[in-house]
Amino acid sequence: MSTPTRKHTALPKAQTLVEALPWLTRHHGRTVVIKFGGNAMVDESLKAAFAQDVVFLRHAGLRPVVVHGGGPQISAALDRHGIVSEFKAGLRVTTEDAMDVVRMVLAGQVQRELVGLLNQHGPLAVGLTGEDAHTITATRHRPRIDGELIDIGRVGEITEIDTGAIQALLADGRIPVVSSIARSEDDGHVYNVNADTAAAALAAALGAETLMVLTDVEGLYEDWPHSDEVISRLTATELEKLLPDLSSGMVPKMEGCLHAVRNGVRTARVIDGRVQHSILLEIFTDEGIGTMVVPDEPDTPGES
């Protein structure tokens, strides 16, 4: 019997799948917290690709948790309501009136749209905010500017995470989608919390394998603006030394990565959300496309 000589045009697809096998094995059953933000939130094709990636992770045996903010959508809604957006120390000043709009936009618009996109692929996503089941508790955040504590309204500093509701959803095979709103520890109201910070706190509390933060840049640059060379990997201590020189927008992202890897998360990655399927590229290939932060190596015996 002669050997078939016909070319199988699908063979490269099989090769691609086989190449993913070590990563599938390594990540199976592990929790991945993904902070959804930046351009990926407003570009329709990027939003669709993001939803596909997250559902792929779920069907590949991982346990994805999505955390989102909504800066551009909040600004647009505040404008429509005639509420002026003011920023101090890089943080939005959130009055009581503004907080009502923030809550409406995050929980009623951005989260609903994201849940809808994910659920086009099956009954998977469930939306919640940090208010639900005491998932995120916060107290008033007062940043220090020029040595003085400033009141920026209903902006919260996370004090506690309760993962019970998220763990129950993951155990049921669902994809939790968490809006970055926290219940107040000290009064009956709610707080707007930074979504990067919330994602990092949740990743640490869940004992996640990985925290992934989508951004509008390729990663952390070596010597911006003099070079566009991206740092592909750095340790917690190396990152800590860079923090004072980072742009204000990158600080909460990189502080979140630092918090995560110092609190049990194996890797934290800042990836370019403008690249379609960047999540799959980062998790299932050698060609990592962002900056990966890893914990410091433990001291070897004999070292101080």
C-alpha cells in the first residue's frame, strides 16, 4: 500500500496546538486574574478578541477572573451629567454625585457589556462588584501631596478582600467579572477603587498563578522616552527601584504587579492590550509580548 503524499494543509494548526501543550499542562486548574482596560475596552474587534481569549482560557482548564475599571466611559458619562472631572495626584476626585455616575457606568454599562460578550460563547460570565458578598472592602484614601493629606472624595483604599463569592463561581465553572467598586468599612456608602489595585489585591487573595494587566503600551520601557526597548522580565526588587521614575499612569499598574508577586502570585505581567489575542500569546507561547514581574529569588544559604 503506497504512502499518502497528499499534503495536509491543516498540519500547521496541529503543530501550533502541540506547542501549547507544556503551557496547558503548567496552567491547568490555576487561577488567572486579568485586569481589562485601555484601548481594548473601546475597540470593538479588541473587545471581541478579549472575550474569545478569556473563554479559551476557561475551556483550556484555567480559572480566569476579570477585573475592570472604565476611565473613558466614566469621563464621558460625567460630561453628559455636567459633572466636571478633576484629578489630584493622578486620582479622580469623586464627589457623592460623581460616585453615583461611576457606579452606574461600571456596574450598569461596562460590566454588562463585558458579561454579554463572554456569554455569547455560553452561560459562563457572572458580573459582580466589590460590594457583593463583601468581596472588596475599603476605607477613604487620602493621598499626600506636597506633604499634605488631600481629600479626594469617595476614592477608596482597599483594606480587606473576601474571595468567597468568587471562589464559589469558579468552582461552578463560571467566569467572575468584577467591577472596581468597594463597600465602605466606615459608613454605609461605596468607594471607587483603582482597578489595577483591585486586580492585584484579588490575585493575591485568590492565590492566583498569574496577574495580567492590559495596557496601551508594549510593556515597561527600559529608558523611556530615550528608548522603546521593553524590559521583558524583572524581579520585584528591580521593579521597586524603578517605581519613582515611572509615568503616573504606569505607577498603579506596576505597584499592583509588585504587590501581587510579594503576596504569593507566581508572575505578574503587563501586556499590550492593543494586540489582538495578546492574552493567549502571553500565556501559551515563548514569545511573551509584555513585561513579566517575578518574585525575588530566595536567599541562598550563607547569604545575608
